[in-house]
Amino acid sequence: MKTIALAGAVLIAATAAQAQTAAAPLNFDQAAYITCREAQAMNVEARRSLAVYLAEHSARYRGVSIPDDQRGGELALLVRGGCTLAPDAYLFTVIDRAILAEKAKLPKR
């Protein structure tokens, strides 16, 4: 009986944690401190909108724009690889470093 109650409590806690990570943050201060692991726990649309928001912010700061062609896809692959290597890194840091690494190939604003 205690095992069932404990399993139920764990399930409720996991559901609450998942609900918290399912929605994208509302402002940059919240978005900047989301780790790759936390972003991966989000649903696909929330994760995609978060990544686009952070990439646009970084691109504006770096004076470039994110194209919708192969170069944008290459940036996405760099971010994916960075998050795979360092899942506890902040997603914004991984995105910003990918943009910085590819800055010469990206169109200027």
C-alpha cells in the first residue's frame, strides 16, 4: 500500500515538473537560464519557439540575421551537437557560441 502511494506521489511530482517545463518562458531573463536538458524536456513547439527566440536575440546582438537556408540548418546542427555534449549548459550559451562560430558565413543585418 505504501509503495502504491509513493508511486502515485512520484507520478504527480513528475507531471507537475513536466507541466512547468512544457511552456516556453515569458521573457529573456527566464529564457537565458534554461539548460539544454530542460529544453529537451519541453514539448516540440515550445522548444522550437524558445530556440528561435534565443537565436534571434543573439543574432541581433552579433549584428547578423539567421537565414532560412542551409546556413540556418547548420546552426541548428551545431546547437544540437553542443547540447548533446553538454546537456547542463545553458541553451542560450550554446546558441550564442554557434552563431559566433558561424558569424562570418551569416548575412549582416
